[in-house]
Amino acid sequence: MTDSVRDLLQRNLTQLTQRVQQACLRAARASDEVTIVAVTKSVPLDVIKILYELGCREFGESRPQQLQLRSAACPPDVHWHLIGHLQRNKAAPMCRLAQWIHSVDSWRLMERLATLIPSEAPSPRILLEVNVSGETTKQGFAPDDLRNNWQRLLTPSWPVPCGLMTMAPLSESPEAARPTFHELRLLRDELQQLSQGKLSLPHLSMGMSGDFEVAVEEGATLIRIGSLLFEGLPSA
Ligand SMILES: *Cc1c(COP(=O)(O)O)cnc(C)c1O
């Protein structure tokens, strides 16, 4: 049983890596510019452990509580990425346990993080989640909110974001995601300009199982992959 799960995960991982490499080639990018975050929210801990043995070190969870439990059960060299909504009252443990928080989606959460992250200690890397498509069901900053209030982030005592994250609207067609990803990149460039060298935004977290190739072509540095990696698993 475990052997066949391992073989399946190895195969899925190899195929995924090859597809990322091909997308990088099309976009004239180096494939080491793109990090695959294995989104493990839908699989049991055993599957995470097999992925670890296969060499994966970047794991994403959408629920803070689950990230907390799983990070306690995994080797310390795993990098945990929180990719789902973070309530302010759960922010303290996440600052200790997560290496990345992709989902900082409000000024209030940013203010809370500012009280938790001492500037000199190791602390999570922060991405600002942007609701590019403007869907009312989505979390995230409106692009204009970031543009108009960007100066707030240049306050010395605030945590420094290192990029932006978004989710494309649900669609059957990967191409439908392209305008969202393209806009996130343009917004990043614009905010980078507004920062006057005080901070830098190298990272774009965008692309999931259905649209990661388009995201890589549009400049993603982190892709968040769940279902594709676990295709064929009995539990997934
Ligand atoms: C679940 C999830 C993913 C992974 O989605 P798949 O389509 O399963 O690859 C990526 N990002 C976020 C924010 C998620 O919640």
C-alpha cells in the first residue's frame, strides 16, 4: 500500500516538475525561480511524510490550527506556508511556526503582525493577498487600497512584505486566469516603484493545480499545488 502511494506521488511530482520546467522554458525563465508549495490540506500526515522522503520541503496549509498540529509532527527543516485566512487571535503561533504567510489580507492583520514580529528575529515572510478580480466572496486587499495606502508600509516598525499573492476566479480554462495573474504582476511593479527602494517585492504567489502553467508564464515565483499532486490517491 505505502509503496504504491509512494510510486504514485513520485510520478505525480516528476510530472509536475517537468510541466513547471516546460512553462519556464516557454517564458525564458530559470526553473529555480519557481518554488512548488505542496498544499497538503486534503491529505493525511502519512502522505506529507512520504513527500518529505521524496525531497519536498515546502508545505502549505490553509488552516492555522492544522499547520500547528502538522508542523509539530514533521521534521524541523520543513518550511510551512500558511495560505488561508489568518484571524488576528491566531497570528502569534503562526509567527513562530510558519516560514511564509501568503494570506495577509487586511491592514488590521498587518497591525497585529507589527506587534508580534520583532524586526531582528527570524520571522515569517509576508505576502499581501490581493483580490484582483474584485469578487465579493474573496479575501484580500483591493488593488486601489494598496496603491492609496502604500506609504503605511514604509513605516520602519512594520513587518516588511516581500510580495503579493492572489487566486484567479474559478474556471475550467487556465487561460481565463491569465488577466488576473498579469494584473498582479503589474500591480507589483507599480507598488515596487512606490516603495522608493525601501522594500522589495520579488515574490508572486499565484497558480494552483488548474492554472499554474499560465501563472509561471506570467511570473509566479511560488505556485500552490494540491489536487494535481494527489491525483489517483484513494483519499484525495
Ligand atoms: C487549496 C488551495 C490551493 C491548492 O489548490 P489545488 O487546486 O488543489 O491545487 C492553493 N491555494 C489556496 C489558497 C488553497 O486554499
